[in-house]
Amino acid sequence: MGVEVAVEGLTKSFGSQKIWQDVSLTLPRGEVSALLGPSGTGKSVFLKSLIGLLRPEEGSIVIDGTDILQCSSKELYEIRKLFGVLFQDGALFGSMNLYDNVAFPLREHTKKSESDIRKIVMEKLEITGLIGAEDKLPGEISGGMRKRAGLARALVLDPEIILVDEPDSGLDPVRTTYISQTLIDINAEIDATILIVSHNINLARTVPDNIGMLFRRHLVMFGPREVLLTSEEPVVKQFLNGTMIGPIGMSEEKDEATMAQEQAMVEAGHHAGGVDDVEGIVPQMRATPGKPERQAVARRQARVREIMHTLPPNAQEAIRESMVENPSDYATGSYDQGGYAYDEQDTQVIPAYRGAGDQNYEQG
Ligand SMILES: Nc1ncnc2c1ncn2[C@@H]1O[C@H](COP(=O)(O)OP(=O)(O)OP(=O)(O)O)[C@@H](O)[C@H]1O
Ligand SMILES: [Mg+2]
């Protein structure tokens, strides 16, 4: 069963370079969350901070009641056993074949027999589509296969928290969907808390219960998927549609002149790229038929119902629509369909980008 990860006021710099500041979010127990953001915004740094590989200067990361920024190294070692992590580069041992790579955490952290280990390793290789490749060295397989082997290794200890850094990078679109389905199925089977770091718009739209976005050293938003997927916030909207029009540019800072020039080109008929006809909410992926129901679904509905009045009107409407379409998800408790006031003071979603000293991008 997954555990909650509560991050409060987290700030991380390397020397004089501030990566992000004052990041607060909670990964609810057993839910699937995704962290989005343009390249270089510090998503991987955030993920490494959660397992204590990097040390933010300020803030707290409370996991299972322990603040990993304050605890002893022995406590941190114990907390780390809760995690299964897929690093962005796969981080496989180059001199070990795939079988030994995937078996490594079991040999290191458990006293299981080799025959028990074999059962687990082969099962994880099967769900990641790697049967037949177990004798290959990482250098002998494709980038996508390395990625899947990294995921297989992240899963062998049945972790309570699973962090995956760009599970889709190097994968073709079909395998990306298979990996997405695998993550949902794993969540259904072991109720682990999952954080996926990704650039992939399809994955972001269909997999997570919650979505967050990093941009220009801040967490722009974090909240239920319906909030981000219906957001009018320019940076969120641009990212989810993958278009050139908006505050995100090729380099970190995009100035007003560039934005005006791009807008003029589009008005003159130039295609801004992206998929601008995808608006609003597409259905979330579900566990494969025959797998257990995701326990997180009912918990999340109860949680969302409680914060409903704090959510923006678009998100409230989307949630109400999905209640009509998937009544079984909302079967418990009565639900008032009446009007909800959007209370900005009380909101758990950070409604606006708070870019200190940033003139280029101001919430209107
Ligand atoms: N160990 C480190 N020492 C110094 N700077 C680092 C270190 N790790 C990351 N950085 C810097 O932190 C910034 C954020 O890097 P990070 O890898 O987290 O970005 P990202 O959002 O994961 O990008 P991408 O989507 O391309 O993977 C970058 O400017 C990077 O150079
Ligand atoms: Mg990264």
C-alpha cells in the first residue's frame, strides 16, 4: 500500500543557479501523479531530491512521517527501501546482463532464494516485454529496451512509491501506451504512490490522477487532472497543446518581441504546431480487465469532493461531467450538483504563476 509524500517549501540551487523555489505539493497515497515542465526546469532534480540523492537547501519532504531532509542516514536508508526508481537514463550496470540488472535489488536487499528471484525477475521482464533479452548487456540493446529494463528493475521490490523519469523517452508511441497501461495496472495491483516525470502530452492527458507543472523556477500548479486539463493558464495550456504560441520558448526566457512576432506569423497563416483541436478532458486509462480495481479511485473521488469548492469552475464542470459518465466511480456518498464558489483564498491549487521579477509573463 502506497504512502503519502508531502513536500513543503522546497528550494534547490546549484551554486548561484536557482533550479526551483518554494515548491509545495502532496502526492496522495496510492494515486498516480505526473510532473510536467519544459526541458531544464528541474524535474529530474526534483525526483532525485525525493529520494535524498540531492539535498534542497530549504523545505521539507515528509515520507511516512519522516522528514528525509532532517533524518539520519540510517533512517534515510530505510526510507529508500520504499522506493522503486526509474532514472531518466535507465542507470543500468553496463557490465551486467539484463537478468542480473533486474535481479540486483532483490539480491542486495532481500534474502530470497535464487529460484524465488528468478520467478520475480521473469515476471517483471514479461510485463515490460523483455523476455528473450535477459542475457543481453545494456550496450547491446536499444534505448527503449534499456528504459523498459530500468522499469523492470524499479518494480522488483514491490515498492510503495514508484518514481519514473520519462518512461516514454526512447519509446515508440505504441510502447509508450503499453508502458502507461503497465503503470496503471501496477498501481491497481499494489496501490503504490506513483510519480511520473514526462514531456508526453498523451501520457499526461490519460494516465495521472493529478498533474503538476514546473516552469521558470516555480511549481505553476499542482492538482487533480481536471484542473490542469481545463486550465486557461497560458503556460499550462501551451504545454498541453504543444504549440509555439505562448510563454514557453526554445530558450528559457521568451521575450515579448518574440511572442508578438510568432503571433503575427500565425495570424498570417503559419501553423503554430501542436494539436490545438485537443481541448478539455479525455478519459483516464483504467486497469486492464481482469486486474483488480484501482483502490486509489474511490479515495481520490472522496478527496476531490472535499476540495471541489476550491477548484476553478471549468474543473468543477469537468468533474461533474465525468460523474455522469462514470457513475460507478462516484457511487458512494451523495453529491450536491449545485453551484460551487471558486474560493481563491482557500484553494489547494496554485492558480497563478508567481514569477518574481519576471516581466515577460504576467497573469492577466
Ligand atoms: N548535479 C548537478 N549539478 C549542477 N547542476 C545540475 C545538476 N543536476 C542538474 N543540474 C542543472 O539543473 C537544471 C535542471 O536539470 P534537470 O535535469 O532537473 O532538468 P529536467 O527538467 O529534468 O530536464 P529534461 O526534461 O531535459 O530532462 C539544469 O540546468 C541542469 O544543468
Ligand atoms: Mg530530466
